[in-house]
Amino acid sequence: MISRIPLRAWLAMAAIYLAVGAAYWPALRGGLLWDDDAHVTRPELQPLAGLRRIWFEVGATQQYYPVLHSAFWVEHRLWGDATLGYHLVNVVLHATAACLFILLLRRLAIPGAWLAGFLFALHPVCVESVAWISEQKNTLSTVFYLLAAWAVLDFDETRRRRSYLLGLGLFVLALLSKSVTATLPAALLVVAWWRRGRLSWRGDVVPLLPFFAAALGAGLFTAWVEGHLLGAEGADYALGFLARCLLAGRVIWFYLGKLLWPSNLTFIYPRWEVSAAVPGSYAFPLAALAVLTALWRLRHRSRGPLAAALFFAGSLFPALGFFNAYPFRYSFVADHFQYLASLGVIALAAAGWSRVPRRLALQAGPVALLVALGVLTWRQCRMYRDLPTLYRTTIARNPGCWMAYANLGTFLVASGQTAEGFEDLSRAVQLNPRFPEGQFNLANALRAQGRMGEAVARYEEALRLKPGYPEAHDNLGTALFSLGRTPEAIGHFRAALASRPDYPEAEVNLGVALQPADPRAAIACYERALQLEPGDFAAHFNLGIALRIVGRLPESIRQYDEALRLQPGSTAALNNIGVALVDAGRRDAAIARYEEALRLAPADAEIENNLGIALAESGRRSEAIAHFEQALRLQPAYRAARYNLDLTLRDAGRTGP
């Protein structure tokens, strides 16, 4: 294939890479968005063993796309959490897909191939797939999809076994990057019919049966993952078959409209109300059927328009609403759902333009169109710069988007902008009171403001809307524990673990609640937490406390040492290891730890007092007195420091002030 590409074609493809790079320049500076942190390899998957989990442990990654997550794993090895590398890969993959699209159209002798490739490369409906790191699943899977199509077309022409096996292998890689590529075998049948006007069972259908089997398996498995692991089930997805048919008709026209007139593109579109009782709902599917019927009648004049329509609708089929997808909770449509499907309409439009007589065609028309699309893409990319920009732009274009308000509010609260975040979270709950995550996030904001009673009520509402919600149980337990309602808190920590046994934070919180009355039960909780998350600072720290309480001082000190390895600047860990070292009779080591803690926190009265105790027990009474006095200057009502000062002064034969 490569040896037959002329120099002019290489130069034109280089122009595509340059044009894509220019159009997507603003995206290169973009940060992590929405679920990007679930795709940019999480810490527990970053070691070599994580690669095994990516392939063989369903649920280790957000969706079971092991080729995609292996690519992210390799990328993380190359540039870590720096987002520039991920964006560059996505831009290169998109430009590569555009070039492969051109080569396929040229192989099929479809006119306007170069125009089609540039249209796809620069069309703003592709921005969501290219500027959003998570959607590398789209760009990567499309590259495999197009390569697989090329190999199968080569097999169709030459009947070479190696081309067939290569095509099947590339198709499996596409499925394991994103299962929406399962539509490839049906698309290949459409191409075969378009080329020959008929289909041969033995020549066209039988060779694709393994492809259809792989596609069916991947599609059913993805549907199971969406429902059971991602939560795409419940009232938000309760649509009957007729309603889904009505929805599918509207979805097709929506995507076609955005392709032909890409205005007001946004991250989350309004979610339509779909009802079979509304007569107007039937217009969309009926219009689609009417167009397909007309194209069928025109097939003897030209099969191209019908083939393009079938490719477009068929490639959209996984996203038409017949199968539940988690994003349907917010909207039934998203720009990234039509990334692959857009190729059919773009190819038809480019071929149609190429057939316009030269004397009538405005030669500058395609150039002007591409420039306009490139500018729109450049502007659309700016929306994906960072989380606040993404959600604020979404709200401006879709004021009823409760999810955008909720996520923006959560981000602002986490960034310390509690008042602004609280307003956005409150607005999200007003727009959708049945949103359990919204109630949960609002409760978190209330807890951050110290409004524990109100936070408890919101957590309870989240649990009413979503029984068994583990994070809500855990945070409600934390709020109740802070209010002194320890038995209730313990009950909610246990409920969190019943819903999600692999929940180290809940294990730690349960241990903290159990520790005053039963430190040995607390130790068991911390140890379970460390089995789940060996690098959990809180588990090591609290295990150190519990082990000291039961007198296991050497083990306690080891746990504090591990906590300090994880967080070297933790003054709490330095203070506590000092206490354990004093108990173990290692006063000089304790003094060194306290002094290190004071360098980090020079205004901490408790550390001053503890250092004073260690110094006094070491016979260094003058230094001890100075530290007790400093503790009292920092905290005049500190009774323990007053007692220790008086005791040390008496032992030194001096009278206190």
C-alpha cells in the first residue's frame, strides 16, 4: 500500500497533519476533564502487574477496553500525568484516521477522496473525540477499524489468506479499543453491495461470519458492562421499544443536522422527553423511513446515496437508544457518538461536490468551507481547556444541564471555592431532585462548611434515592461520627463495606470509629484496608495509633515510618512516632522527630509540649521548660503544658511564674 502512494499524496497527507495540528492547537493545552482520571492510568494500575489487570480483570478499568487502556498505560510510562502527550497522541490518531479514510475512498474509486479526508479532519463535530483525552477510544478504534477495512477489501480483491487474517486481527483490536466498531462487518456488506449491486452468500457473507460473531460478543459484553458496572439501568433508562424507535429516528436527524450545520455544539445536550403519546415524535422515524425508501427507489440510478445512508444509520446503531449507555442519563446524544458514522455522510458530500461540472463549481468553495470548519474547530477546542471552562460553556449553551452544575460545583468546592461551589450544587439539585450524586455532592459541600446536621439529611436523601450507595454510607458515617453518634456511624461504615467490600476508605473509617472501644477490631480494619491499598497513608497512620494503644510499640513505629515514607512532611505522623518512641524508651530518636516536626510546624503547641516531655525525661530540664513555655504562649489554656511546666520547674528546684 505505502509503495504505491505518490509523492504528491504524501505531501497532501502531511498537509492534513499540519491542518489538524493548527485547528486543534488550543486542545494541546487542555487539562483533565470529567472521567479522564479514570483513563489516564490510575496509580494501582501503573506497575507492570497493572497491565495484567487491564487485560484479565473486568472492572479494573472503567470499561473493558484493554487495547485502549494498554495504550494509556504505555503513554503514562512515557509522560506520566502531563496532559500534552495524551493530546498529541489523539491529534495524531485523528489525522491518521483522516489519511486512512482518503486511501480507502481512493481504493474504492470514490471521487472527492481528498476533500472528504480534509472535511473529516477539520469538522468541528470531531472536536469532542479529539480534544477530550478519554475519547482516545474513538480515534484509536477508528484507526484500527479503517486498517481492518483496508485488509478485508484487499482480501475481497485478491483472496489472500494473510489479508483476511490481518483484517480479522485488526478488527479485534478495534473492538478491544471501543466496541462501537462492531458495525464494521455490516458496513463491509454495504460496500460490497454498492460495488456490485448484489451480495453473494459464499463470496461476501460467509467470510464475514467470524467478524459478526466477534462483533456480537463484544456488543453484548459492552451492554452488560454498561448496565452492571457503570449503572446504566433504572428509571432513567426505562423506555419501551416503541419509545426507543421514536428516539432512534430523532437521534439520526439530530446527528445529520449537526454534520450539515455544526452550530451550538456542546458537551452535553438537553435530554429529550420521549413519549409515544406525542404525535410529533413519529415524524422523525417516518421521515427517515421515507428518505430510505426514496433512496432505495433511486438505487438503479445511483447506489451511492443509499449506501452512505445505510453506513451512517448503521454505524450509529449502537448509540440510537436501543441499548442503554451510561451517558443517556444526561442526554441521548453526544458529538463523540457520531465520530465514526460521520464518514458516510462526508464521503457522499465530497463525492457529490466532485461531480458538479467544473464550469459551475466555485473553485474556491471547498477551500473556503475547510477554512471555516477549521476556524470552528479551533474555537470549539477552547471549550475543552479545563473543567470550569467546559462546564460553564455547557451551562451557557444548555442552562438546564444539572450534571454540569453538579460537576462544576464539586470542582469548586474541592478547589476551596466553597461558596460558589455550593451555589452550583444547590442549582443541580433544584434542576434534578432525583439525582443521588447531586445530593451526595451537596452534602459534601455542607460538611465542608461545618453544617453537619444539614449534610446528614442530604446523605440520607442520596441513600433514599440510591439504596446501597457506598460513598454516601461512608460519608454519612463520617458526619455522624463527628457529631458523636458513633453507633450509627459504625452501622453506615459497615453498610458501605457490604455494598462495596473493596473500599479501603470505609475500612479505615470503621477502624477509627471502633478504635476507642475495641482497638484490636480497629487493627483488623486497618490491615484489611492495607491489603486493598498498600499505599494508603491513613491506614498506616491509624494502624500505628492502634498498635501503640495495645502496646505493640515496635510494630507501631514501623507503621509510622511507612506513613512518613508516603508523606514525609506529615507533622501528625512525626508527632505520633515521637510519642511511640518515648514509650519505647528511645527518647533521643523521639526528640529528633519532634524537632523535625517543629521545623515544619513551628506554631504547634502539642508538638512543643511533647518535645518538652521527651527533653525533661532525658534530664534536659532547661530546654524542656523553654518548650513548655512556648506551648503556653501559643495556647495559654493548654492545661497539659501548664502541668508539665510546673512539674519540671519543681523537679529543677524552681518556682513557676
